[in-house]
Amino acid sequence: MDVSASGFLAAALSAASLAVSQRGGPLCRELARGVLELSPRGAHAATPAFVVSAGVHGNETAPVEILAAIVDDVLAGRLPLGVRLLAALGHPDALQSGERYLDYDMNRLFCGRHALQAGAREAARAAELEACVGEFFDTARGARLHYDLHTAIRGSVYERFAIVPYLGGERPARQRLATLAGAGIEAVLLHSAPAATFSYHTSHHHGAESYTLELGKARAFGQNDLARFAAIDAQLRRLVSGEPAREGKIPPCFAAKYDLIKKSEAFRLHLDADVENFTRLAAGSLIAEDGATRYVAAGGDERILFPNPGVKPGLRAGIVIGPVSP
Ligand SMILES: O=C(O)CCC(=O)N[C@@H](CCC(=O)O)C(=O)O
Ligand SMILES: [Zn+2]
């Protein structure tokens, strides 16, 4: 890592305990490496419980810098705390090496899926994070919110977008979409099936209002232009301090139609190497093929999200999406 880290981030990266004064400030409990629970004095069961995670992928560093600065500000008394906050730096070892993952994509290992990849370093960490959020939400009787902060490998037609985990066929309330817009979110993808992601885990197993937030392009520590993240930073600070969230105009919504699954090493993606997320797919064009399986665009404003032929066989190599009304 080529930037000097301090406070919460430095402690997580070096696997050291964070030295926190417990006098007067919020109550502070370290649940695991890089996982800190902060509670205002006088918090009770109905106090809103907010999980903010970042760095589930080790190459996505801007959200980590933002979350770490917020935690440091709360601990130093520069930002008031109005909720119970669980701040989680997802994968400190991958953050150290600047890689998306070390052995296996951790955002495919939640909902107990880690048991199927027991040898992977991410399996143990996914299980640990599941235990931390389980303990955190266990006593929460008020609002439960989870923002899992990411950045994307590619550029995007919509620079900042939210992914709503599958809600069993329900649509998120319009007010929730307005709150995402207030965080600078320009488009929303609704998943159409369960997944083994962190946001689906907290939504499905803990009844949280959960999102994966894609906030820009993935860059290494020291190379982020944090001004591009000002809207999410401001919204997080409002939510953490218990102020009303800012709302904006309902963003365009899309739904996942199907995943491009890389079944074998024969998988070929037939899109430009630099194609952006949310690029329209011309009707009838060949998107990808994998042996005898051919993925052809159906038209009707179909678009591509997260195309990545480099994933391990068995995993998602892209999502074909289409517009839906919010
Ligand atoms: O840029 C990419 O190809 C991947 C960015 C990323 O990490 N996205 C998340 C989305 C999770 C979800 O579908 O909720 C991921 O792939 O894990
Ligand atoms: Zn990610």
C-alpha cells in the first residue's frame, strides 16, 4: 500500500487492535479484525442499526478511505453518532495486496456458501463477517440498514449505481429509491434471484434494508479522487449522525434478466474489451458463448453489467439487464 493510513484503517491493515478512549465518547467494541461496533451512550433496542461495509474486494479502495475517515471522525468526537454503527472493512489481507481476492471472490461466499470453499482464505473471513452481522443485528428492534460499498472494474454509463438484492419479487419503496438518489445514485439494478453476496445475506437473513453500492471506478489507495464520492460521503455522515437522509429524484431502474454464467474455460465474451457498464446491446448481437451455449441480445433496451470473462468457472461473468418502472 503506497499511502499512509491511520486510525481504523491502519489498525485493520496491520491486524493491530485499535486504541480507543472509552471515556465519554461512543461505546466501542472490536468484533473482529477491521470490524468495529460503535454505539451512542444510551442506545436501546429501538436505536437504528446501520452496517457499513467496504473493501469486500481488496482493489476497491475509495469506499474504504471514506468509511475509515467517518469512523475516525466519530471516535475523535468530530461527527456525532446517532445510530448503532457496525463499520466493517471486508477483506484486510486483499486490501493489503490490492487484489480483488486472494483465493476466491468473497462476495460469492455469503449465505453459508463459504462452507463449499473451505480452503479459501475468503471462506473463513465470510464466515467471520456473517457472525459479526448476526451478533450486531441480534438485539436490533428498530430500523436495520446495510450499505455494502464497492467500486467497479469498468467505467459506467451511470457512474454511481445501487444494486438491490432480490426481495422475493417485491419492489423497494419509492422513498428508499429517493434516499439512494440523495446519496448521488444515478441508477438502480433490482436483482431477480437470490445470490451469495453480502447485501443479499443481510437482507435475507436479518431483514435489513440492504444495498450493494457501486460508487465509481476501482483504483488503488492513493489514486482516488475523493471529490467524486462527496455525495455518498455526505449521506453516510447524515445517516451515521441520525440526521434525516437527503432525498433526490427517483433514478432509472433496471432488473436483472439473466446472468452470463462462465460454465467452462471455453467461455468467450463478444463485447469490446473496454465496454462500459449499462451499455446497450444491439438486438440479435452475440454477447458471449460457452461451448454450445450462445447468449444473444433480445433487444428492448437490454444492457450489459459487470462483463468479466476472467472469473472462475461456475461464477457470473456478466448480467444482462433491462429497464423496469420503479
Ligand atoms: O466491476 C465489476 O465487474 C464487479 C464490481 C463488483 O464487485 N460488484 C459486486 C456486485 C454485487 C451484487 O451483485 O450485489 C460483485 O460482483 O460482487
Ligand atoms: Zn466489489
